[in-house]
Amino acid sequence: MTRRDFAALSSSILLRRMLACLLLATVAAPAGAQLKAPAPGRASGIFMPQAGGASAPAAQPALGVTTPGASAKRSQLVDEVVAIVNNSVITRRELLDRVDEIENQLRAANRPVPPRADLLSEVLERLVTERVQTQAAQEAGIRVTDQEVDRAVESVAQQNRIGVNDLRAQVERTGMTWSKYREELRKQVAVIRLREREVDSKVQVYDGEIDNYLAARGQGAADSGPTEYNVAQILVRVPEDASEAQKAALRTKAEGLLKQAQAGADFAQLAQTSSDGTEAAGGGNLGFREIGRLPALFANAILDLPVGNVAPQVIESGNGFHILKLVAKRSAPGTDPAAPQHIQQTQVRHILIRTGPNMPEAEAKRQLTTLRDRLTHGGDFADAARRYSQDGSAQAGGDLGWVSPGELVPEFEQAMSRLRPGEISEPIVTQFGVHLIQVLNRRETEVSPEKQRDFARAEIRERKLRAAYDDWVRQLRQAAYVEYRLNRDR
């Protein structure tokens, strides 16, 4: 499971996320590393997002498969236009087919199926985003050859550890023709190539940025160790499918909590009563961390903040709205900058069930509690991960490999650190869903100064790529003419 696989869960691919879990895996997208160099074989459902703690956005579209569902049987009466995107249209048939696919996959997995109305708005917006990117690739004159499509097909097959003929059989069993599947892949490859040209090629990392990064982490000072910051947060979570009106209401709530905190209200008590974060019961405290182990949005907000103060602005991320307070900071013992760093690594595996409108958190916890009981009474963890996990590590039995401090999102890392080798955690909630975690082993290892710079370069590049990709997609979306012909709340 590379840290890259979560990046492959694109904000434009809701259906393909389900298909990656239940039918055909997707091709991993690029991502960076923090203390560990990028490893092409690892998935990344719980690795630290590098842009503010949000669920990791896609660095590129996923190469997946969509199924036509009942499209061939739909009446012409329902094939009306539901949205206009520049010079093309999205029809009701396309929208309903996409929703059909999600519902069919959920039923096949014996999972609850939400009301159709709850899916329409989210799916339509994702179709619009997909269409905008595909049009941009066409306008840029990008052409994908049959040979490139062949390579994409082989990549999907290899990712699923099956042959191309088996892949074709699976696709055709869903009702999609092989030629249609290849054309869908062709569009996705074109978008990937456009992104590589417009985003990836323009992102550079300079030596000065690496120096600043290492200095912030305390990896360049012999007389003092890295400064560690204890930050507390109040999170007002924004659902993934929230409307603009809902977002505005939740922002207003966050602004009100910020005013209370600035006026002297007890921050820990506010967090306990009002925060949606998993650390709310502890007063919102995230614990002492080096600046490089904080989400970038948090680090920027608290770096120059006096101890005891509340950040002056509400911080917005993909999770929602954050009110931050710098509770304390301290210096760790100094180290020789020329000496290798010694760190403890953990070999860990997990099973992930994603949450969202199609899978409530309570139901995911219930399912994993039942599964944990089976595993603690002799069940095979790796086999269960291959069957049930909705993460890119599933094919590897949930194995994340050896991970270093700071690589994983805090909730996962904290739960992992409490486990002895062989133990299985209770269900753990993170921004990505609900997990069962098993620690396999621990070891001490060293990271040389040269490797530290390599890791820093990869980390900085990944952060810049994520920000640049988000900006690029946002600009494409804002520049597009989009007219909705459907009430997206129905």
C-alpha cells in the first residue's frame, strides 16, 4: 500500500472509489513521503495528508471501470439533459446509470443503500468535474494511442492480479462493452497526461525550501532539538455532500465558537462539548508534535502564535472548519546534525471500511466489531483484509509495510502506538473511515542526513503538487460554463 493509493481516490471519482473496493482496483496516483521514500507497492488510506488534514485529493484520475447498469433498458423519456457543461451535456440517463452502479455495488456487498435522492447531487457534481477535465484534455489536443490504452488495460489487470482476458470478462459481466471500457480509459489517460503537462512539470523544489523544512523539524541544529508544539482544535465537520447553504451555516457556527474562545471561554470545555474531532474528549489536544508533523494549514496558523493564544481566523480544510489554540511548545534534546537519526518503525496492517452517505460510521463500527471478534478467535487477518478492506492495501492482506513516526494520520498512529505486536485494535475512526489495526512488529532504524534531504524533497514536492492540482481543477471548474437543469436536492 503506497502513500499514493489514497491520492488516487479522486474528488471526481465517487463511483470508481466503490468499484476499486468491490470490483476492479484503480491505478495508484503519485504522492510524496514524509520520512519514508515513496514506495510504489504501498497503499495509503491512513498516511498523513499534506495539505491541511483533509482527505487526500487525487493527484491524478484513477484508471477504473464504470458499468452501464440499466442504461440499455432506460426509456428515451428519461434521457433528458440534467446539466450543460460548456459545449456538451450530461443526461439524466448518465446520472441515473452512475447512481445505479453505486447502488448495485452496495447491494452486492450487502451494505446499506441510501435513498437515491441523497446521491443525485453528489454524483452530478462529480460528473461535471470529470467532464470539465476531459474537455480540457481534448481542447489541449492530447491524443491517446491504442498502444497507450493497451498499457493502461494491462496496468489495471496487474493491479488486480488477473490477466487481461479475465479483466475483460469481469467488465463484460457488468454489462459494459469492452470497447466502451477502453474509451473510458482513453479519456482518463488523456486527463492524466494533461495534468502531468500543466501541473507536475511546473512544480519544482529548491534547496532553500529543503533547508527551511529541515530547520523547522529541528534536523539542522546541534545545540537544541526540534521545537514541538501542542495544538488543540475544535472541529466543525462539513459532510462531503454538504450543500453551499449547509457549509455557510457550519462556517457561521465555527465563527461563533472562535469568538467564544477569543473572549476567554474555556477552550478544552468548548472542544468537549462542540468539537466533531476524535480528540474532543481530551479537550481537543493533538499532543506535542514537531512542526513538520502538523498539517500544513495548522503549522502556518500557529507557527508565530504566542503560547496560550487562539489563532485569529477559522481554518478551512477538506474536513471542515477548525479553531486552533497553541497550548504549549517545548524543545526536544539536541542532536548532532551530522549523525544519522534513529527512529522506531512499526510494521502494521489494517482493514478499512470507508464512511459516507452510503456507509454510516455507526454501521462501519458495527461491522468491524463483529469482524474483530472473529479475528481474535482465530480468524486470518490477511484473508479478511483481502475480502473486506476498502483500501489499496487489501490485495496485500492490509499490509502497510514499515511506517515511521509522523507518516500516519494522528488517530491511526495513536491507536497503533498503544498496541503490542499481534494485538488487534478496536474500530478506530479517522477522516478516511473506520479501521481495524494490527501491529506485526517494531524495529529501530536510522535515517542519514542525505536520506533526510531526500525525504524532505519528496514531502515538499508532494505538498506543492497537491496544492497545484487542487488549484488547477478549481480553475477549470470555475472557468467552465455549467448550467444545471435538475434540482440537485431531489
